[in-house]
Amino acid sequence: MIIERFKQLLDDMITTQIPDIHFTAGSTPHVRKHSGDIEVLTSFGTTEKEDILAIITEMIGPERTEKLMVDHEGDFSYAHGIHKFRVNVFENAKGFGIAIRYIPTNIPSCKDLTIPEEVMKLLHRDKGLIIVTGPTGSGKSTTLASMIEYINTTMKKHIITIEDPIEFNFQGKDCLIHQREVGTHTNSFARAIKSALREDPDIIMVGEMRDPETIQAALTLAETGHLVLSTLHTNDTVQSIDRIIDSFPPAGQSQIRVQLAMSLAAVVSQTLLPKKNSGWRIVAREILMNNDAIRSIIIQGLTHQIYSMIELGGNEGMILMDKYLEMLYNKNLITKDTFASRVRDKDLVAKF
């Protein structure tokens, strides 16, 4: 029976901490290993179209499954016992596919994730915008969850999270925490952010800044005495700033540059790399801490100069991705091939 085999596979996923499983109609499931590689799960056998439909219906019920068939794709969370999974269902040339990501029950600490002290100090601010960026699967959600849990255990604040879907479940400790899911508890990120202004929050976590309306609402919150934590799908710190500004029509970009310059606290850009001789992955980060010089550069629209400011800002906790990669290579934590494939300045490779 496909459902029993599916649930056993989830149990195996929990036991081994495998991060991702992929189902495609007419194919054998694939798993993403701890190293980041995709491998065929030959022991499970082929899943046909009716198997995929049965798995989807098991997770969200027949009514939501019918709607998903019309919409062609959808995101939701799925609970298996006390464990949670983030699920994306999408239609492709072979039929429907399912991407399932395991959400660990225990939220790792900022120390476990090697989040620098300079970034953690920003979590004590009364207002401002902290953005965590990186490609899909780079651990952005886990980093945000770790920051929220740090606040939860060290401060007495009201935290609202707006997510699509809810991933980590937070248990209020010293903080009051309300978690809202887009599509279930609110119609959109932007609407939930605007509503948060009337809900007396101190800290708002916005799962993702997807569109100009959401970005504008998040910037307004950050300006009006709230600490806002959010994510973007960008590859470095400067690209994140450009993405925010370029999301708006040219006529409105001047105002957005000023708003962003005045409200931005930091941008943490991260990626996961194969860790040498381990079969696991290790994080590499680029960190921008906003200061008067960077604020002026953003307002003037000279964002290409920010790389130089990051290079000069080591004493403030800033670091370029190239410098971080060099540090990992010098510590023998990544191979030279990994270093060479990710570094921005290729001349740097020749020095080693």
C-alpha cells in the first residue's frame, strides 16, 4: 500500500535527517543527501500518477487536492506525528511532482549555526530590517528560526511570524509568539504585515519578501519602531539591495532607496557547501552591517561600491563571501575545487 510505504519513508527521513525527498510520476523517488547530492532511492520502487495523487490526498485531503489540480502548484506543511515537513506540489511534463523537506523538531541555536556575535547584537534593537538571503536550500528559514528562538529565550517581546507555510513551531518562553500562515490565517504577506501594525508586536518575521507590496509594508514596519526579520532569494548582499530597489518602478526608486538606507540593519547572505571528507555541508556567509557610509551609498544609488565598504568593515563584523571562503579553505574545511567554483574573484584561487 503506497501510503504505508510513504509514511515509512518519512520515518526513515526523520531517523537519518535526510533533508529532501522528491517524487515524480513514473519515476523512482530521489533524495538529497547531506552532501547536497541527489540520489535515486531504488528501494522504494516507481511511483505512478495514481500513487502521487494518493500521497497528495493523504497530506491535504480530497477538497484541497482538487483545488491544487486546478492551480497546478501549491505549498503547505504536513505533520507526521510530532514531526513537520514543508511540501511543494507542482505539475510538470510527467504529471505531478512532490518536493518534501524535513523541518527539524529542535531549533538549532545561533551558536550551533555559527551566527556571529555582531549579528546577534542586532536582535536587541528596537527597530530595523535584518535580511537573510541565499539560494533555495541554503538554510535561510533555519537561520531565521534560530534568531527568533534566541529572542524567545533572552528577551520579553511580542513576536509575530508570517510564513508560507509555517515551518518551525515556536513555544513561547519569555516571549509571546503568534504564528500566521499565508492562505490559512491570512490572504497575503502584505495584508498580514499591515494588520500587524494593530497587533502590538515588537518583532515581525516575514517568511519571504516576494513582491513590492510586501517589501514596502516590511520597510514601513521597520521604520515605525519594529524589528523585522525576512528573507530574499538572492546570491549576495549587494544583489539583495539591488533586488529590493529594482522591484519598484523607476519613479518610486528614489524614495525606496531612502527608506531602505534608513531602516536596514544588516544583510546576511549564505550558502551551503560540501564539507571536505565528511558527506555533510558547511555554511559560508557574506555579512553587510549598515553604517553611515553604506547608508549614503544606497541613497546615491552607488551600490557597486558596497563591496569595498564590506571589505573595509571587518572590525564591524562585515565580511565578503570571498574572504569567508578563503577562511574555510585555509582551515581545510572545503576543497580547492569548491573554493574555486564559488569565489567571486578568480585571481584569488591562483594564490593557493
